[in-house]
Amino acid sequence: MSDAHNEQQSAIKTPKQLLAAVAGFFLITVIGIILLVQFVTAQKLTGEGSDSQSAEAIAERLSPVANTGFTFKDASGPKVLQSAEAVYTSTCVACHGAGVAGAPKFGDAGAWTARLAQGYDTVLKHALEGLRAMPAKGGNPDLDDVEVARAVVYMANASGGKFKEPEVPAPAAAADGAAPAAEPASAPAPAK
């Protein structure tokens, strides 16, 4: 073995030079951070045409959901039956408005003729239980059978049918304490 030492040579040879190098490193790092903070905060950056940071936009985002037009339903309250047109607009129009998946279009007498010939009870049964691509109650299980029956009569009569609108069952005291179904506010109460 040889007695030669493999020592590495460094640019820093004295403690004074080491102290100056460490101080210089920290000074450059601090100056870099200060310049970066100034660059980021120097001007307000928003997208072109964006007012997402305006007071009005922020207030709108923070406003309660109830203020945006949602209606909350009291599940323990009495059931309020929708009108035939309301049921059609909320549920049936999705398919019967455009004739999707073979559904007869609203007001198309030719498409409804064969169905109307089957009679009210058959058409209502298909609406309540579903038929081919149409799900039961048009896919809205929250609908009452009377609401579906009203919508069936509404669509059928608009297409040449002569069905009579179903009577709303008289309110009966429920054994489980539930409130009876109520007539919609817009429709007149049935004559007694």
C-alpha cells in the first residue's frame, strides 16, 4: 500500500471563506424569495372578461342554496297532487315530447290511435307498470297513481281521445297517521 493520501481540494480553505460562502448562500436565497413574492403579488391576475372576484360574484357563490329557487318538500306534510299538465311537463315530456324510443308524440293522433283503441284501462296500466322502453310511472316513482292517470288522460285527449279525467279519491283517515292526499291549489275542488 502506498502512503499517499487522496485528499480533495476545495475552493474554501479557511473558516473565514466558509462563513462568507454560507452567508452568501442565505442572502441569495432570501433575495430570490423576496423577488418571487413581489412578482406574484405585483398585479391582480384575473382571466380576461372574468368577474369571478367581484363582490357580487362572491356574494352569489356564498348565498344559501335555498335562495336559488329550490323548493323543499315537507315529507311529513300532506301529499299535494300535481295537475296533469305539471306531471306531463316534469316527467312525460322527456320522451313523449320528441317521440323517444317509440313513444307516441304529444298531440300526434296517428301515433296514439292504436293505443287509444285499446281503451283507457290498458293505456293506464301500461303507464303505471311500464311497457317496453317506458319505465313504470314514466320513471318517477314519487307520482301518485291519480297523477299518472291525469297525465294519461291529458296526453290521450290532446291526441284525439275522449277519456274522462279520473276522480280524486276522497280523503280517508289513514291508519298509520299519514295525512290524506290534497287537491292541487290551482285546480278547483270537486263538487259534492
